[in-house]
Amino acid sequence: MAKKRKVRDLDAPQLHGDHPRPVTRREFVAQGFLSGSAFAVGGGVMSLFSNPREAFAALSGDLTPLLSSPCNIATAGAGKIPFICFDLAGGANIAGSNVLVGQEGGQLDFLSTSGYEKLGLPGDMVPGLTDPVTGPYANTDFGLAFHSDSAFRRGILGSMNPARAANLTGAIIPARSDNDTSNNPHNPLYGIARAGANGSIVRLAGTENSDSGGNSMIPAMMMNPEFRPTKVDRPSDVTALVDTGQLVGILGPNDATAVMESIYRLSDKKMGTVDAGQQVTASAVVKDMVGCGYLKAADIADRFGGTPLDPGQDPMIVGPGGIFSDAEFNDGGRDGQEFRKTASVMKLVMNGFAGAACIEMGGYDYHGGQRREGEVKDFRAGRCMGACIEYAARIGVPLMMYVFSDGSLSSNGVIDNSIDGRGKGEWVSDNSSTAASFFMVFNPNGRAVLRGANAAEQAMHQQLGYMDAGANVARAATPAANNVNLLVNTVILNYMALHGEEGNFAGLFPNHGLGDSTLRDRMTAFDAIVQGQIGPLNPS
């Protein structure tokens, strides 16, 4: 007789017989004993508005230009493409059941049936076949090919207007990484910062209090203490990022701005007329410090006095017309926690107040027999990914979104026919050879263009590397396939290429390991979507 399996809470901690008891923070996060904190990453405060790169300040016209010079009050960070990465701690499935991975010819150069079985897909659901109701299992609506029943894909569509797909594409990188280890240098944030990403308040952000801002490590050669991501534990911390002072509470934001502006004008007049016999004698440095201090105070009072900074108060994000409903955003369970965290991060980064950020999501070491657990968690991650894309579309900025995990897993072909299991193969063991990472690019001005002179070449730029027919990463296919440090360099190269700056890569990363310019071109997916800095936002 078949033994009835005990149903458990899918978000309960995972105890695997083949794993030691967790000891490090990373092990606790991967197995679900700890969750990624539901916080907002500290970025520039102006990013907390629906269109922060426009001039918010109601300061007098003669003072507004001074916000950027000489006082250097930034409004758009470094003007680079916003970058958000998802660190799925524990060894999540990415290849096959979510994003398609093929052989040398690209994503649609399909693997064998047994190869897809190892990736969790039964023989009647493999790419190349067609579901009589939903259509082909290989779906290319997002530019990057997903399995039509991918939990990532379903989650993305749960948060994103399907019309955004026309401006969306991506690339997948089959690449091994070790399972269940704290030593995977997967995180690219410091390299993205070295490539020029910066925010008007902080350079980087992350949802964990770690050097990387997430679960996986930063490559050792990229470590820079000045780049350590800012961490905020909860959305309420966002409102504490800016102190408008008691004057706002006493006078109100408009009067407080006027007072600060007046003080600036008086101070500037005093210091600017030292030679005319005024009593103030100060060096140019002190003059700038005092003058800019008052002007910055006036700007802060004007922009943030009386203005709700909580991402939950943004109607683009929460509410009847928001990405998340009030019930979803305020849910007391894991879903609500991850949604609040994502909302806080995307609001900051997309608006230029942090150059890049990492969102860690824990509990992705989900092998152990129940496919339903992986499907539920992957769908949740997809909701968060889709929210980032949708928010970028609503405020009119491009986005590069990178998804990775430490290792991966495989199936033995046993089917989980529960509702959430969806008739797919159960995950039974870790397997680093089935691992892959992927990134997606949203461009409000039109889908990014794949490199390559014809469809065959473009397919090889959309899949940077390949698997063999049995679903094993071809280790010699690319420099990144068997070296996590070089995987990070590949991601950074592609970020720079989106700005048309790949020619600067070797100078910024002299020991990059990606070969000469010809090889690096083969490791680059898309042509540039921006040149120089990003211009003003165009909400849509």
C-alpha cells in the first residue's frame, strides 16, 4: 500500500537527512529557519516619490540650479540603469522547469526527454510538445524562453501587466555553482558599483546585514569596504532615512522651506560680501559648507516635509490600482513579508537613490520530495520579479534584473500530482550540474536587441553556454560555466554593454578572465539600450 505523506507547512524549516544541522546564518536562511528581512534598502530619499528624477523642489528658480552645483544634491544617482538581483538562498531550480536551457543551438535546441525529467518535467510536458489548452510548452512571450507552466513565469504575470512583455527580454547562463555553501561568490553588486552604478543617498543596498547584502558572497577581488550595502529592516525604516527636523512640525513644510531658504540667502550674502567689510571671515570651504548646509536643509524640508515616504503609501505599488493589493501587502505571512521587502527595494533603486540592490529570499533548499513546495516558493519569487518589472514600466525607467542561486537540484521522475505539484517531478537531491542563472532587461523604449547577424547567432547570445542532452552544464562551453567568479564578471560585462560601455570592461576589471574582446563579445547578449545617463522619467 502507498504510504500517505504527511502534509507540512511549506514555509516551515527544512530538515534534510543528507544535510548537517545548520550552523551559519547562510545555512539557516537556505533551509528556511531564517527568512530574508522584510526591509527597505536605503537609497536616495527622492526615490520615494513616483517620479523623483523630476525637479521636486519648490525652491526659488535662482536656487534650484545650485542643488547639483556646487552643493551636489543628486536627484538621479549616477544615471545608470537600475540593477536588482534576487539571491534565492539554498539551491533553487532555474533551468528547464522555469527558464528553458538547451544544447549548443540555444534555448530551443531541446534536451533529451530524460534530461528534462532530471529538470523536473515529465515526458508529456517537455518543451517541443504542445498542451492542447495552453499551447506550446516553450513560451517566448518575454523574449527569453520560459516553460509555459513555469512558476517564475506565472508569478511574473501575477504582478506585471502582460503588455510589458513587448519591452522585456533576457538571457540565461548555464553555470555550475556549489550546493549549500557560504562560499559561493555569486553576488555582482560591487562590480556593478565599480561600473558606475551609484545612488543619490547610498551606493548599494541589500536585504541582509552582510558584506554582499544577500546570502552569497562578493568575489574577493571586488571587495571594497566603501561599497558595503545599506540595510533597512522594515518599510518603516524608510521614513527614518530623512529627518526634516522639528521646524517642519512647528511651521509646516511650506513655511519651513521658506525659513531655510531665507537663512541660506542671508548666510550667502554675508559670506559673499566679505571684501565689502562684513564681519564674517571664512575660507571658501567653510562658505560652501555653511551655505550648502542651509540649502540642503531647505531642499529636504521642501521635498519631504509632510510627505509620506512609506512605500505602502504609493498608489502605484499598493492599493486598488497598485501592483499589490492592500491585503497582499499587509499579509502577516511570508508572502506579505517578501512583498513589502521587494516594494521597498524597488522603490528606492528604480528611482535612483541606490545604484543597485540585492533581495535575498530564503528557503530555496526545497528538495525533499514535495514538488509543491518548490512551485509555491518559485511563484512567490516570480511575483516579486514581476513587481520590479511593472514598477520600472510605471515610472518609465529601464531595469536589469539578475536571478541566481547557490547550486541547484534534480528530480528522479516521481510525479507530484497534488494541486500545487501540478503533475511535475519531485525534487529529491542537490545537483550543481543542473544550475543556471539568468537576467532580464526591461527597456521602456522597446525590447533590447540581441547581438548576432542572424537568428542562429542571436540564439547563442541569448543562451550564454549550454547543457548536454542529459541536462548537465557543459563546463568548457564558456569561462563562466565552471567558475562563479567569471559568472559574476559575465553579468557585469552585460550590464556595461547595456550602456554601450563594454569597451571599458578590461580597464575596470584587468584580471577578468573572460578572454579577449572577441570572446567577450560572444559572452554579451544585447546591444546598448542607453547611452550615457538616463534622462527624466516618463510615467506610464
